[in-house]
Amino acid sequence: MEGMTKIVKTVARLVIGFILLYGASIVIYGHITPGGGFAGGVFISIAYVLIMLAFSKKVAMRKLSNFAASLSDNLGAFSFFIIGLLGSIFSGYFLYNFINHGTPFRLVSAGTIPLSNIAIGVKVGASLYAILVALSIYGRVLTEKEEE
Amino acid sequence: MYILCTVLFVIGIYSIIAKRHIVKKIIGMVIIEYSVNLFLILVGYKAGGIAPILAKGQDVAEFASKGVDPLPQALVLTSIVIGLGTLALMAALAIRLYEKYNTFDMSEINRLRG
Amino acid sequence: MTVFYVLMVFMIIGAIVAVETKNMLSAVIAVGAVGVGASVIFLFLRAPDIAITQVIVEVLSLIILIRVTIRADNYAIERRQDNFANIVGLVFVGLFLVFAFWAYKGLPEFGNPLMRVSSSYLREGTRETGAANIVASVILDYRAYDTLGEAIVLFTSILGAFVILRPKGRKHTSEKDKGSFGIIEDKEIKGSR
């Protein structure tokens, strides 16, 4: 009972890279095109959830363990907070957009918005993946104990 | 239009009040969440409007006069993700209740607790 | 305009099926249909950000709900009808609809919103923040406190899920008494059996 059938595994192996890439592009281009940290973060988490469903939870945990997921969750939230704090240091207002705005429609523009997008994306993706891990692994352990 | 959205809301409330199955109650919560998000976006819609994303070389004044309201969209965007978090929390509670009482039935759980 | 009504009726039918059907798996999938209808209607309401987020969140919530319902006896529960709860629910629903119909007279008409703050966001947003996506500039610049609060709420919810589901802390109770899996009300359960 290691994961699903061979067809599902092959298709998943092909698709996961594209899902991750699409999520990353949605996060990075969030200030120019539709998307942003929230949608891209959910895309990233769903790629790992696809690994967990198609192969098995062991493979997914080897790729990104529970500890690493909670660590990157904390890291994303903390870096967002740090960006806000830097704004308050440099300009006097918490979460102020302190970097030079640059010209619109370029990738490097809009001050702190892309940085905050990346922080939010990491945070949302890691926390949703952690929720799914908690639901699958802890629940599974208990029901197996129940069946004994 | 608003009334149809409210009908959706009311279906969710009926499911929470009258159903005995815990998962049906969770489904009612999810439906309520969708209807509230939809209502906020409906309030901000402008007839014949365009999406609040500036295209390259577009006139800003024309964009400001035709674009739909960006503020409810921003708030709903956060509220959708929060809804996913609360859904996961409710699912965890339901799994725990099922492990403890071996049933999803609300009145049965009440009876077992004595 | 017609497409909105068609999609809304589709969503209402999906919600009724989700609430009334006996099979739990089909109820969950009907909720998925409601969510996909919501995302298409967001796309027609000129909100592409929310349409993307809604589709992908819908997939994840479907996975979570299926995980909840997958191994349970679901058919036996709704045999007995609870008449009192049904009547109370219907009365409340009727009252709510009447009051909502009353209250909607105060709102602006559909397709003609009141935009005092938002029009200034649209006019000044690109110049002030440098971002072409006005929704992103509202989330992360004008109202970034809201996003910080959202991060805290998400963090709290996963903390709650971990605390509720963790397997430690009740091992000794299961060794002592294999029938019961409780932490808090262990004595009560033993007493009632």
C-alpha cells in the first residue's frame, strides 16, 4: 500500500514540477498580473499534497518534513513582520513601503510589495501543507491503533 | 441578485440548524462562507467594468472611471484563505469526535455524554 | 447579466443537493460544484485574483472534507427525522429572508456601487505604490495590517489543529482502558459504561 497505481504516479511525476513552477510565477509576478502570495502559496502547498496523495506520506515527508514545514511557516510570518518593522525604522510608520518604487510594469518595482508577496506565499504554503500532514498522519495513527 | 445570494446563505443556515450529521454542519458553514464572499464582491461590481489591474499603456483616468471596486476584492482574498484554515480546524474537531464517540451523529453524541 | 442568474441558480441547486442528499461523498462533491460555480461567477464579476484563489482553495478543501468522511458509516444517521429542528430552521429561514429583503432597499443598486475610497485607490494606486495590480497594492500597502492579522489567524488555526490531533498525552489512558480514547472526560466515560 505505498501510494496509488502506476498511472497516477507517472502523471503526478510529470505534473508536480509544472505546478510548483506556476505557483512560484504567480507569487513572483503578483504585483503585475492577477495572483499574489495567497493564491501562489496554496498552489505550492497543493503540489506537496499531490506528492503525499500519489506516492505516500513517507515520500512527501522526505521531501519536506513536518519540522521544516513549521519552520518555514514561522519564517514567512516572521519575515513579513520584519519587513513591516524595517518600514517603521526607516520611515516612522509600521509596514510602510520604504523602498524606491521604480517604474511600473517592471519585475523589480513597487517597493516592498514583491518581498511581502514572497513572505506571504511561503507562509501560506507551508501552513496549509502542515495542516494536511497533521490531518493525515495523526489521524491515521490513531485509527490504526483503534483497529488493533 | 442580492436575494439569490441570500437564498444561498439561508440554505447554509438551515443545514447548520436542522441537520444532525457533523459533516453536514461543516458543509453548511462552507456554503455560508461562499455566499458571504460572493455578496461582498457583488456589492463592489460595476456594470460594464474592467478588472482592477492596470494594463500597459492604459489611460489612468479612464481606468479609474471604469474599474470595479478593488477594496472588497482584497478583503475577500484574505477571507478565503482564512476560511480554509477554519475548515481544517473544524475537520480536526470532527475527526477527534469520531474517534472518541465512534459516530458523527450530534444527538447520539449528546446522549453518550449523559 | 443573464449569466449571473444562471450561475447563481446553479450554485443554489448544488447547495440544496449538498444539504439534502443522504450519501456523504456526493454531498462533499456537490459542495465542490458550488465552489467551482462561485469561482466562475467571480471571473465574470471581473475579479481574477479571487477566481484563481477560489479554484485552488476549493481543491484543497475538497481533499480535507473527503479525508473526514472517508471511513465512517454515513447512511444510518439521518434515518430519524427531527421535526422540531426542521420547523425551527424553516421559521428562522423565512424570517431571515423577509428581513433581508427589507434591508436590501438601503443598499445601492446592483452594478452601480458607491466608491468613495476605492476610486482614489484606483486613481492614485499605481502612482503611489508602483504596482500595476491594485488588489495587491491594497493588500500589502494600504491595508497591510489586515494581512498581518490574517497571518496570525492562519497560524492560530494550524496550532489548534495540531493540538487537537496530536497523539501524545493520551497513550497511558489507552493502555489502561482500550475502549475509551478520551483525555478530559475519561472517568465519566468509564462510569457510563
